[in-house]
Amino acid sequence: MIEVQHLAKRYGEKTAVADLTFTVRPGVVTGFLGPNGAGKSTTMRMIMGLDRPTSGTALVNGKRYAEHRAPLREVGALLEARALHPGRTARAHLASLAATAGLPASRVEEVLDLAGITSVADRRVGGFSLGMGQRLGVATALLGDPATVVLDEPVNGLDPDGVLWIRTLTRRLAAEGRTVFLSSHLMSEMAQTAEHLIVVGRGRLLSDSSTAAFIEHAGGESVRVRSPRATELTGLLAADGVTVTSAQTGLLDVRGLDAATIGDRALAAGIAVHELTVVRPSLEDAFMTLTRDEREYRTDEEIAA
């Protein structure tokens, strides 16, 4: 697992990460969310030993990354897909890493196939598209068949087929009992992939919960009701614990009653209902609500809102 304890990183007077503590456990896909500048990439770099913490610790499988005798077998990471020699072929890149780590040559062919890039394995990576580079980065991360996988924006540049591949792959890795930690700005994809979420803002921990609980905390579901007699219906529905709001004529947003109860009351009163829709908050809604005041980069219009 990944254990982060009171982790902090400062660059002069700027604090990038402030006293972060969380645990990423095996067997589930854990998403890492935060606005731009929240400290996600810095945290991942400290986990991988690429940045030295100002204070605190980041352990992978009980040790600092540099303390592992065979680090590629312990943790694989995709932090910057283009961080490789552009003149090498994909196969040569992986083969050199395998030889350095004492991995069998057969593993190179396995991860090339797993990433779907066997057909371009002998092309120089400098000519790879962004999506092909991402696939090679994932192949590199999985070269040592590690128990822990750290992926920073793995779907960046991938087409829909590639996005589905990452979703399926990360779920499978977690199902095998591995620790999977990934960041992404695609909320719709993260909602389908991650079972647990770590959310940060301005370097601070904002939430550490299951994805379902995180979304539920945003306010729960409501019922959208459309009726030509919406004003009368409002009087029937309003009660203690029930809120009814209206953004436009004939349309109500009801919280505190389920759709069946609303429909039954309307029927009993002889009021026509043209729409009765359960509206559940999305991960994006929950994220935007939680991080509204935590975004470092905002337009004047966003600040005014």
C-alpha cells in the first residue's frame, strides 16, 4: 500500500503540499483529485522519490521508494509519458529497463501486447502520438509486474477505446489485489473507475472517502417535477424537511420526498404531471462544490460566482 504521513513540500515561501496524511489500500482503484495547482503531481513525485519532502514521509509497501532493492517489482509509475529517449524504439526502451532491473526479455513482449503497441514496437518513440506515448508509459509502469501502480493522468491523449482500456486495466489490477492510485481531470471517467477518492486543494486534504459517499455528501438526490399547475403542487409538497424550489415556470426541484410520493400526491389532487425525474449529483457536481474556494487559477467571472 501507499502510506503518506504529514507530508509537506515548500518551495521558498510557496507551500505546494501541506501536512497531507492518507493511505492508498490494495484491492480498490483510488482516485486522486484536485484543481490545477493543488499539489497532486508534487505528491506523486514525492511518493516515487523524485522530490524530497520538506517534512513527513511517503512509503510504498512499507519503505521509501529508494530503499527497495527491486523498485520496479514493487511500484510502477507513469508520471511523465514523454520522459524517454526519442531516438529509441519502444521495444529498445523497455528492453533496456528490463535488463537493468534483471527482468526477463519475455516481459517486454508481454507489456507491449498488454498496451496494444506491439505493431509499433520497432518505431522510434520520438514519432509517437500522445496516445501512443501514454500506452508506452503504462507498459513501462507495468514492466516489473509491480504490486503498486501510480498513474498520473493516464487517459491524457487517449481515444475512447484507449480510455476504456485504462478503465478496464486499472479495475483488473485492483481485482488482482494490487494498489492502484491514479489522477485524472476527467470526472465522468473517474466516477466509473475509482471506488475511493483522495481530494486535495491548495496542498491540503479535503476528502478521503468512497466515491459514493463523496457524491452523496454533495447534497443527495432531488426530484425534478414539471407540471402546468406547479404552484398548486408546491403547496401540496411543502412541509417540514421538504424544500421546493423553482428555476422556471412550471418546473420544480423537490428535496426531501421521493418520486413515488410526489406522484401519488399529485394524482390524489388531480394535478397533471408531465415529468417526474430523479436527479442525482454527479462526481463533477460534488467536486466543484467542494473545491469552489480551493482553486488557485480562476477567472474574474468564476470569482464573482
